[in-house]
Amino acid sequence: MDIRSILPFLLMQVLCACAKQIKSITIGTIVPEDNSRLFSINRVEPAMAIALEKVVGELRIITDRNITIHFADSKCNVADGINEAINFFVKKEVDVFFGPCCDYAAAPVGRQIHYWNIAMVTPGAMARDFAEKQHMFNLMTRVGPNMNSLINFVTTIFKTFNWNKVNLLYDPDGQSHIVNKYCHIAVDGLHYGLTLQQQHYFKFDNINMILQSFIENIGKETAGMYIVF
């Protein structure tokens, strides 16, 4: 995803909404400092500066408001993300949150903003649970890919080919450079999304166990029908 292409549009929508009520607009951006993360501060900050210049300068959509962007390190951590959000709120330094992006950091912030009545926009928060808009995450807007889209895609394939049995093979900590426990989040969504398929569960503690038990536990009944993470 090209951050530069979406941020001007997001800023325009958010700032126009805020500008109807207040003279100054403060954006609290909570993303990790770790540059191995997709949405790190060093990647997001220049993109937001470009977007702000377009909205305020080039396009002149907002011309009579002072706009400030604050950054804080979420560390992609469940505790640090909400801690930084609380700091912004207590100091009255936030009118809208951008991020957190990592699922475990986004979850507590997404729940808390309901009581603060502050909106949150994030390209992350991919887990299926974040689609619960009615009661829990009603002020969170996700603008990136998410597991709900993946579930719809996979279930459509299964229905098309009339596949009724599935084995989900995954490493719970796999692809953690994207978000922590990315594969676990993906498979959790698929597990609850594949309601019409017969699912089996096996635990392998090491590679040798997988090799020894592969044929016995996986079997020929589902051979060729795997989703591997």
C-alpha cells in the first residue's frame, strides 16, 4: 500500500469534519519507531507532512485552522499503545487518532475512544474482531486490508469448489514482522469464518513431529486442500 496516495484523502475527510467545530486540530499519531514495521514513524511522518501540505497548501481545503501532528511510539505493544493514547488525552493533545496500526496495540485504544468520543483512523487493525462496529469499535475506521476481506475471499473459493474439509497449518508467531502474531490473527479469522467446513486440530511441538505425523494426521482426505501460513 502506498501511504502517500491515501493520506491526503484521509486528512481531507478528518480535517474537514473537525474544522466544523474547532479552531485548531491536533492529530495524535501512534505508530512504532521500529523501522522494521510497515507503518513506522520514519515512514509515516514524511507521508503525513506531504498530505498536510496538499490539504492546507496546494489544495487549500483547510485554510483557517491550525493543524498539529504529534507522534508517539506504540512499540506494537498492548500496553504502550494505550499508554500513549492516555497521555495525548490527558494533555489535551488529540482531536483524532491516527493509529495504532498493530492489532494488539490498536485493540485497547479502539475500545477506549468510545468513552472519549474521539475518532480513530488506522491502516492496520486487521483482525476480524475490529469489524464489531455496533458496540465496541464504533469510532474506529479501518482503511487498509483486513482479515474480514480474506475470510470472504476464502469462503467464496470453498463454496465455488464445494470444499467441505480444511486443515489450517500455521506458525502462531509467523510473519510477526508485519504485526505481532500475524499468522495467528489470520487463522483465527478463518477458523471462525469457515462455519460450514469441517475442521480438525492437531498440535505439533517441533519439526520432527510434523514430519513423522504429517501423513497420519493430515491424511489423504484433505490432500491438496491446505491453507498454509
